[in-house]
Amino acid sequence: MDHQELAALPIFNSFKPYQTQLIKPFIEFCSFPANMVIFHQGDRADNFYILATGEIALHFKPYDGPSLVMTKITSGDVFGWSAALGRSKYSATAIAANDIKVIRMQASNLQKLCAIDPETAALFLDRLVGVISGKLRGSHQEILNLFSNGMNLNSDCKRRMNLNGSENRIYA
């Protein structure tokens, strides 16, 4: 990928050409076919991924039930970020929904990038956090749908669940 292709992805869109060149030795470009498992829930979390093209389904398997599709990851999103957070294991299984292209980075390469160019590393981390936090904000409704799946809820309850105001949310 050249600078323009990388800059088209949200995580790299504020990078200067020299910064994309600087980061290239720390990333790997990979392709996976549809239905390929990228990693399993519970696997050692060594890498995180930026989805360049395609779609990923993230599955979560509770100990007492079947696997559930938690969310779909689309182009420009980050997945496998347990590794970037320093967690030892992935908390979900990532499966390619169709043929995909990803950018893979070993978590240990973040430290190496920091040592070589702190400014580029800080920019990358800031963009990474922005993509992740945006995804977390958007996941509220998806998780709420999982909880209410199969429940016989009256229309008032459903309406209240779909309101976006924080005053209507219940936190345990």
C-alpha cells in the first residue's frame, strides 16, 4: 500500500508521507478468504488488525451458551485490540465475513515505533484510540439487542430501550 491508500483509512488519514513510510516496517499486509478464522477467543493476543477491505464478524462465546455475533467490523475499523491494550488473550473470535485485506501489527512493535519516532507513535496511538472509542460508543445498541433477543417486551419498554439519552440507561 502506498501513502494514498493508507491515508484513505481513518487511522492513517492525518499521517504525512514520511510517517507512513516510517510505520511500514512495523506492519504487515495480509489477505484472508471468506469464513477464515483470524483468531479465536482465548488465543494469545499478539497482534491487532486494521481492516482495509471487507467485513469481519466478531463472535463471543459465553461459558454457558452458544456463540453470539457481537458486532461486524467494516473497512477502516480496528479489531483484535486486546493486543494493543496489553491483554494476554483475545476476548472474541474474529471470522472473515468475505474476502478481506488487513494491516496486522504486533503489539510489541508499538514500543519499537515509540523508541524510533515518538511523534509518529503518539499520532498512531491517538488515532487508534479514536477508532476504538468510536466503536465502543456505537456498540451500545448492538449489545442491548443481544440482551433483549428472545424477550417478549412491550412496545413502551422497547421504545425506552431505543432512546439514546443517558438518563434512560441503567448501569449495574
